[in-house]
Amino acid sequence: MAVTARTRGRSQVGQRIGLWIGLTLGAVFAGFPALWMLLSSIKPNTEIFQFPPTFLPETFTLSAYTDILTSSEKLRFFLNSYAVASAVVLLTLFAGIMAGYALSRFTFPLKSLVNTVVISVQAVPPITLLIPYFGLVVWLKLYDSLWALILTYMVATIPYAILMMTGYFNTIPKELDEAVKVDGGSSMRALWQVLVPTARPGIVSVGAYTFMVAWNEFLFALTLTQSRSNRTVPVGIQLLMGEHSFKWSEMMAMSVLGCLPVLVLFLFFQRQFVSGITAGAVKA
């Protein structure tokens, strides 16, 4: 018995060591590109091209960040991205909450068809809709405007929001709705005063996912806008690639600044993000 317990204890220790080694290697593999991006952003552009390459900067400089933060055109890229992402998040959350509440709490004709359509739209690869979106945006006279990006991104984010909010509302007991109605409240009062505060983790997870989709999207932002005043951060990074030269240090600096909003968002709402996704996935 003692030998068996000792062998089992050694086996568990070995598994833990193997697990920690695997996690460490995975963290290094995932974090190295981000670290290289950060270190390259504080190097002169000439040092980035030298061979053999250096990991740590020989000359520390913040000129790339200074050039970005003092350029009205580059700051406009960030302003556009914030405006588009914020609008998409607010409109998507409103539509997702309303539709999710209806699908979770009410029975109406063609309800199963609506669910099927929502899931089907979510399953369509966005790139296959690029040409139809372009034609529709031109027909609506929204080409080269931020509204073209907002409406296009919402087509991709609203189905996800509906699925997640429906699943999360399904985890909330219907007795809460009935208690509000017994006190003379309406369905809308039950939704906004009771269910929405209760469903905060689900709302945060949907909002964070929606923000990341709108913030990082490149293909539609490149196709549906033309003037530099309507470009977003991902397209702005691409514009730093000139015909005869690449501004690698500025590209890396803008990439670092572009990652910060998503990183801060995830760090602040990590618990709500994970719990919201798991709850919505189980009960959807």
C-alpha cells in the first residue's frame, strides 16, 4: 500500500511538472511575437533591418510613438476605430438584448425559423459576402463612410449577440419576470430593471467580443472606405507600407497602441467574459 501511494504521488508530481513545462512553452510561443513587436517599436527603423538582428534594442527611442501621437492623420485612424467599435457595441447589445429576450421568454409564430436564420447567418463566412456588401453600400450611398463599416459589422455581430443573450436569459428563472408583472410592471420593465442587471456577465462578454471584432477587422474596412480620413487602425497600419520603404518601427508602435484597448478590456472584464460565454453556450 505504501509503495502504491508513493508511486501515485510521484506520478502526480510528474504530471504537474509536465503540465507546467507545457504551459510555459505555450506562453513563450504565444507571447514572443507580442514581445518582439514591443521591442521593435522602440528601435530605430535602421536597426530593425540590420543583420544579424538584435533582440534587445541597441538604441532606445520613442520616436515612432511620438510620430504617431503627434500626427493628426494617424490619430484620426484611432478615433475612427473607437467611433465604429463603440457604435457597433451599443447597437449590437441593444438588438441582441431585445431579440434574446423575445426568443427566451415568448412563443410566437415562426420562432424556430427565426432561430434557424440566426444560426445560418452566423455560419456564413464573411468574406463570401464582400462583393454583395460592396454593391449594397454603394447603392445606399454609404460608400467611404463610417456608417458603412458600422452596419456591415453589425451583420456579423448581431447573430452572435442574439445566440449568446438568448442562452444567458434562459439561465435566469422566469419567476423573476412573473414577480415584476405581479407588481404591475410591464415586460420591458422586467427586462431592463431585473434581467439586464442580472445578465451583466453575458452582456459584458458579448460587448467585449463585439468590440474586438469591430476593432480588429481589416478586409471590409479596406474595401468599403477610400479616403484616409475614414480609415481605421488596421488599414492605417497597412498604409505605412510604402512603395519603396516600410516604416517598421511606426507599424510596430501603432500595433502596440492598437492592442492596448483590447488588452485593457479583457483584463478588466476577464471573469465576466469567461462566465458569460460558458453560461450562454450551455443554455443556448
